[in-house]
Amino acid sequence: MRTTLTLSDATLERARRVAKDRGLGLSKLIDEAATIGLTQMSGPVAIVPDSSTGFPTFSAGVRTTRADVEWAKDAE
């Protein structure tokens, strides 16, 4: 869905920088950031064990890819 957002100059500049660093388009970054923010604002997150590994998991509405993990490792 297309919409119009009004962002402060500082927020837009930061979003552009993060999008560039992560190799994402600005729209994709804003979508992911909004999803994460809304998840955090909507109350406690349910943590459930993964059916195959048993590790605790939760859903933030965004799929984490191997590229995301590699980017996070490189950012350390």
C-alpha cells in the first residue's frame, strides 16, 4: 500500500543512512522499523519453543534472513 509519511529531517537522514548500510530501499527499511516498533508497543511478546529445535522464539512480524545475521555480525 502506498501512503505519505511526514518525518523529521533528522529521522529521514538516519533512515536513509541505515537503509544504505543494510542494503535496503528506504520503503523496506521504514516497513521493517514500523513493524518492530509496533510489536514493541503492543505489549508483551509471547515466547514459545521452536517445534524443531526447542529454542525459545518470538515473532516480530519480520523474517530474519542469513544476510541479516551476517550484517549484524559485521556490525559488531
